[in-house]
Amino acid sequence: MLDTLHYEDFLPHIGTKFKAPITDQLTVEFELTSVENKPPSPKQEQFILNFRLPKSYPVRHVQFMFTLQHEQLGSGEMFLVPTEQNADSVTYEAVFNRPIEA
């Protein structure tokens, strides 16, 4: 379901958590930090979701297809790519570029 939502659907949820089970014993929480709307082309919608994950989680910070769960938006798979890190956290990005439905 998450992968079918649009820019406007994510915008009110900046600052909320998306849970991602990594193993049976470990679930991490990504915080949605920003939603960037890119100018659409006549046939494509384009936007970027940015998430923050604390570096304290014992996970390798690599690009991966995560199953994300949000209490209001539902769940779905999203390909997240680490784009930046600092002493406390890693920023991940999900890029959406898909046809505009007629």
C-alpha cells in the first residue's frame, strides 16, 4: 500500500515513525524527516521521501528493500538508499518516479 501513495499522502506524516522488521528479534524505526516534491513531467509524478535511522541500531547501513509499517498509512515495501550519515544517524532516501494515472 505505501508504494501506491502520493506526495500529498506522506506530507502530513513528517516526523512520524515507520517500523521495519529486520529479523524476528529486531525491528528498527525510520523517522520520516522530509518529503520533496519534484516538478512532474506531463506523464510522470516524482517525489522523494527522506528518513532518518539512528546509528545505534545494529544494522548494516546499505541500500535495501525494507518492509515498512506505519500506523496510519499502512504497510508496504520500499527501496531505501543511505545518502548521508553523521555521528548520530543515517539518512535514507526513497525516490518515486512513476506514471501519472489517467
